[in-house]
Amino acid sequence: MSDETCKLQKIVGKTFRRAKRWYLSYILWQIIVLVFAVASIFAEIDPKVSAVIAFVIVLAAEALRWRSDSWKSQGELAKRKLEMADGLGTPVDGPYIADWLAAKPKGFLQDVTAWEIQGSEFDSLQAAGPRRLVENTQESAWWSKHLSGRMVFYLSIVLAFATVCAFVALTVSIARLKNPADPRMASTVQYVGGVVCSTLVFILSINVVRLLVEFCTFAGDAKEVLRQCAELLKETDLDQRDALWALHDYQTSRSSAPLIPTFVWKIHGAHLREQWANFRPRPERAANVAKG
């Protein structure tokens, strides 16, 4: 592996790590917004003060999300260059790397771990060319399909939990309304209604529904790319243009998809690596199985 390729892998690892951390900051900030909204309901803060504070908080949240999107965009560009260099053996874009690093502090990539670099390596044993490019695309799409599927599951749980909590809260509120003699009725309904609205706004602000749809769409797109790659790999004389089209379809879908959180990799990575070895067995792997 050349030094330039290693630098490009580190850029990919560092940029996506930054993008995920900024997005996590955005989520935590939205939780602060939720806490403030609920507290303001019970504390009965002056609406004018609440409006000013809410305006500042919303601006800060958008700034955090913008930083995440900016790092993600840089990571996607670096990853596209790496995929072309690894798949077709084209020269690594040295001027791009030098220009990118020049805008960063010295030693900016020194804290990139081997685990982050490993995420940019491919399993194909083919020589550089169209077939290797398709196998690399197939590998990336396979991981994206299954990791996105996991995110659909987790987000569905979050959405279902929030819906159930809102339904229970509203049921309690309605039960209070049936007893007009209860002096706590008005305040209870007000508080419960405010908390439910704040929670629903929080769910919408962190885009749970949109993320669920986007991950579901990405998993479907990755599945289609896998089908394309399987068909291309059956050809004895694989055309480079067809290989590039498959890669382009995958890259286009990935660029518009949300970031896959690191915790999903940590939870499911070992299991998926084992299944990937079965999906595309290497000769030495088969030999080791036979010996075992």
C-alpha cells in the first residue's frame, strides 16, 4: 500500500468520525431543547423569554448539523477517490490530499486508528480492473444493506416507544377530563399536553421518521446494487463502463443516505464479518475450514 493511499484511508476515517461526532452533538443538543421545553411548561417561563431562548437554540442546532454534513461531504469525496484508486488502480490524487491536509493542523491524521483504516479496506483478491471494482462495490453494498437494516430496526423501536408513551399520556389526560370535579384536571391536562407536544416535536426534530425512511431506502438501493454486481460478475469479459455504472449507482445512493452510527458496527461487526466470509469465501478460508 502506498503512502498516499494510506493517507487517503486516514482522511476517510477521520472525516466520517468527525461527521458522526458532530451529529451526535446535534442529537444531544436536541435533547437539551426537549428538557428546556418540558421545564418551561412547569416553570411557566415568560413566553417572550422562551421565544428568544428557543431561537438561539434552534440556530445552534442547525450549526451543529451543518458541521456534520460538511464533514460527511468531505468524507464521501475522499471515499470516492479511494474506491476508484483501489478498484481500477488509478493513481491516487496526490494534489488533492496535499491541499486537503494543508488546510488542517499539522498531525491532523495522527489519531486515526487501525480500526478506522480497516473500514476502508476491501476483501477482493482480483487485480486492479473492472472485476475488482465490481467486487469492491458488491462488498460495500452488502455491508450497507445489512447495517442499514439494523438501523431500520432500532429506529422503529424508538418510534414505536415514543408513540406508545404519547398514547398513554393522552389516555391519562382524557381520563382526567372525565372527572370535572377534580381540581387538578386543568393543570394536569395542560402539563401532559405540553409534554406530549414537546416529545413529538423532539422526535420530528431529530428526524426519526425521515431517518427511518432513508435507511429503508438505502437498504433497498444497496440490495439492487448487489443484484447488478452479481449479474456483472457472471460475465467473462466484464466491461469497465458497466463496472463504473454499478459503482456510480451505489455512490449516488450512499451520498444521500444518513451516516450509519458507530455503535451499529461495534454491535454487529463481528457477526457480519463472519457472514461476509461465507458470502464470498476465499480459497485460504475454505482450506482452513477443511483442515478444521
